[in-house]
Amino acid sequence: MTDAPIADPPALGTADDAPAAPCAPSAAETPSTSAAPGSPDRAHRLALLGILALVVASWIIVPLAVFEESSRLDFGFTQSNVIYLVANIGISATILLAAGAVTLGSRGLLTAATALGGLNLLAQLGILVVQLVEGARPVLIQSTLVSSGVLALVVTGLVVGWAGLRGPTTARVGALVLVAAAALALATVPYLYSRHLDNLPLVAVVYSIAGGVLGVVAAGLLGLPNAKTRWVAVGLLAYFVAAGIFGLTQLGYYFPDHLHVVVVQVLNTLLYVVALVLAILAARRLRPSSPSPAPRRRS
């Protein structure tokens, strides 16, 4: 620590006579559970890999659906249309990617999420135009309208995410709220016009909605550079891992005639385990650091 310059030499006393000036604690002495604004997230790459694992876990359902419909796939005005099938089943993965992108603060991930969300929205609008021109059933038009509205909300969240890319964390949280609202709408609105809602157990409906929303929230919380939110993400991912393992015990019906269903379920659970491990490591990287000892004064 450097002494203040002395203007009057005769006033100089001994070192013991001068009062010690207060010293502000350095950044290394102050425990913190989050990355400071503008500082790099020490667990950025771990969080990124965890988010990508969640996106892939959601996306692998698409090739499963394509395989199931492979004998009936076409490009005509049917529900087995390839574009219609992929555009609808891939929405969940798009929302997951957007949730992680708006909170992680990665320009590359935001670019990918924006491109995918925009393409998915354009595909839904194109499908809607074809349905209106060709006279599709009202229930299918309603479904496409819901999907288009959901994706429009996701794109809005991505725009807010771009605005908060280098801004305060509150902007990222606001973007995540918009994306999570889109996930909630996607999970709940179809039940509102379902003819079979009265025949469905309430527990099954709640479980389905929770599964559609909590995964998105977990991806978003994992992206935030804060240890507490990442530990919450760890808890949510642990729930999905437990549910996946329980689901594996119920797959005897599909074996061996539907082996591809078993393979996809196993891969899905493994990817959630990978995401869980990465989330734990990312949270531990931001755990409170112990204060470093203060430098010794020179006499």
C-alpha cells in the first residue's frame, strides 16, 4: 500500500505515529456466487454443453416420429407431410434452445436459436396458408394457429435476449419469462379444445404440462451465470433423470418389436444425465470463494 505524498517535510513523524488508512476489500476477498456484469462466466462452456445436451434430448424425438411414419410420409396435403411433421414435433427443441440462448449470453447460440426459431415460424405460417386455401379441418387450423403464436412469442423473447446480450441480468430473465410463457402455452392450450379432456386424469394433464415447461426453465436457469439458479436447474434436471429412469422400467411392452422406441428413450435419459452432470459442474464453478488473506503491511 503506498503512503500519501507529504508536502511538508518537517511534519514527518515515525511510521508508528501515522494512522493507518482504511483499505477497501479487493474482489478476491469478497465471496460471490455469480459472475460480475461484463466478466466472463467461468463455467460458460459447461453450461453451453449442458444446454446443447437438453436440446438434442428433445430433438431425437423427431427422427423417431419420422421413422414411425416412414411408410406414409409424403409432400401432399396430409398430416404425414414431412414438413408438417418436422415443423410441429421440432417446436419443443426450438423452445429449449431459445431458453438457453437468451440467458447464456452466447452470440453464436443466440444466432442459431434465432435462425431456427425464425425458420420454424415461417414454416408454420406457410402451413397455415396451405390449410386455409385447401380447407383443412378446423382443429388442425387451430393447432397451427397455436404453434404460430407460440413461436412468435419465442422470437420476441429472442429479440429481448439480443437486447440484453451484454446488458444486465434482468434483461435475460425477462427474455426467459417470454420463452417459458411460450412453452406453457404450447403445453396447455391444446388441452383447452381437446374433446377428450374430461376422460384424462388430472394428474396426467399436470404431469404433461410440467414436463413441457420445467425442461425449458431448467435450460434457462442453467444459462444464467449464477450459482443459485444453476443449483435450481440441477434440481429440475434430477427430476427429469428420475422420470427417465422410471420410464425405462416401463419399456418391456416395446421390446423387441419396437426396439427403436427403447433406443430413443435410453438416449434421451442418458442425455439428461449428461446435462445434469454438466449443470452440477457449472454450479460448482460459481460457488462462493473463500476470502484470500490480506497482504501484510510493511513497517
